[in-house]
Amino acid sequence: MRKSMKQEAANMRSQNLYDVDFHQFVEKEHMLSNYELAVEFGVTLESVKKLKRQIHR
């Protein structure tokens, strides 16, 4: 099945979240702001927000 460029870009963005150590993220999410988490783990601010939403489901 073919993928469009848009689908591939979305897939690449979602895969970048898996480079984050989830145990460290959970430990630090209560102490740090979203911006500080993004800088700490080297991801975008939007990725931090998405990850928090997924964790709290």
C-alpha cells in the first residue's frame, strides 16, 4: 500500500516520541514545566503535550 508524503511525515513525528525514556519522563513531569520537559528530552513542545495526553488515558 502506498503512503503519501503527509502520512510518512506524520509517522516520522510519532516515532520520535519513542526515543524518550518514559520512566524518566513520568518522574520529571510533575517537577518540570512542559517547556522544560521538551528541552530536557530534545522533543517539541507539542510532542510533550501529546505524550502527557496519552499517558493519562
